[in-house]
Amino acid sequence: MDAATWNAAGPRARHILSLKSAAHAARVPLVFSHVSAAALWGLPILGQWHGSPVHLVVGTSTGGRSSRGIRRHCVDMTLAATAVVHGLLATSIERTLIDLAVSTPFASAVMAWDFAIEHPSPLTTKENIRGELERLAITRGRKRIETVLAFAVTNSGSPGESLSRARFLELGFPAPALQVKFRHHTGVVDRVDFDWEEFDHIGEFDGLGKYRNPRFMSGLTAEEVVIREKQREDRLRTKRSHVTRWEWADALHPERLAAILTDAGLPRRRVRA
């Protein structure tokens, strides 16, 4: 591959290029799994794709020894549901999500699951995932899978909001209502990411895309977007006394998010280590 093509590709695209390279060099068809399947399905994960080994599922008789950047997972291939994604063979979306629930941190799994079942264009449903879980009769990591299954929702607004919601649970903060709408006396309706009505508190995950990405800026300049957001917050403060904002960098570091929410007055229970 020429250097320009590689350098122009983002981390996920580079990982997919690595999968294509592995498939091209293999003597038998490969079935990509875990974070590699997540890359093909377009699922968000915590961490970087770059540098991650290529993950495969192989038959139990083949052996799961890893080598040269390949991580092999032994499974019963007669039960392995697969799909062709981006021209490559991968574990089904349901099996991929189940594997991520067992092999990645809780917050990362929640990001992937919320994204996969989110309306209006879900990749799958909770019912389908549970059906696959029962069909495979998985016991290893079953409690963890069930926890993610119960926690995943169809109305998370973004991966950043999914990550934040997982952090609330991990850090001991109360669960908020999601995507709550408030009507101002002017008739303007504002939807917020998180609402803790009991504590008179609104929470907003502030992805910087709204200030930089033309798709979210509606033709406005960055300065105009800031003014619009200020006006929106003024309206929200007529509904709740506290409006707290945080960014990706805060959600990625739990202690920073905990400090932000605690300083804003949101109560926190002690979490068992």
C-alpha cells in the first residue's frame, strides 16, 4: 500500500485495511471477531483501533494460539453466525456485541450496544441479542453480558452520552432520565441529554463537533453557535437550577467527571471496589 493512502486513513480505517491484508494472505477464509468485527460493523469502542491485533474466531481443533498480530479465539464454528461486512467475513452483530461485553470494559461495551440498538436505524435489537445468547448457551461471562443487556438503551444520543451514562453507574451517581424535552414560554422546545428532576439538575455531554463540524452547525459560525448554546442554557435554567456540561476528555477520565458532577452538587453514593 502506498504511504499516502495509509496516512490518509483514520485509526478504524487502518484496522480494516489490516483485516483485508490478513484475509488476502490467509490460505483459508477468516472470520473476524471482537474489536475487529466491531470495526467492520462501525461500532464505537473505547481506545484506539491502531495497534490492536486482528481478532479471529477459529474452530476448537485449530487452536487459539496468537502470532504476528493475530489473536485467535476458539469457538464451536458450527454455532458461529457470520455476515459479510465490507467484503469480509465477520461474526454476526449479535455475537460481536456479546463478545465485546465479555472482553472489553463495561463502558466500552455500553457504547457499542447503545449504538447498535439505537433507533431509528438499529443494527439489531435486545430481543435478537438475547436469542443469540440463549442459542449459544454461553455461560462464561454470562453475568457481565446480562448486565450490559439490561443497561443498554435505544435512546442514547451519542457514544459520548453512552459513555457518560456508564460512568454515572460506575461512579455511584443516580441514573438520569434521557433525552428529556423542555418547552420554554416562548414556545421553543429544548431536548437535554440527562435530567435529574429529583435533584433539580440537567447534564449535557458537550461534544466539540457542534462547534466545528459543519453538519451540526447549520451554516452558523463557531461564534454564532456559542451564542445559540448560551441562549439555550438560559432557557434551561428556567426549568432546572443546575446545568452541568462536560466533554470527551472528562468522560474518558472518571475522576474528572466525578469531580465535575460532585462540585455541581449531584449526590454520589459509595461504590464497592
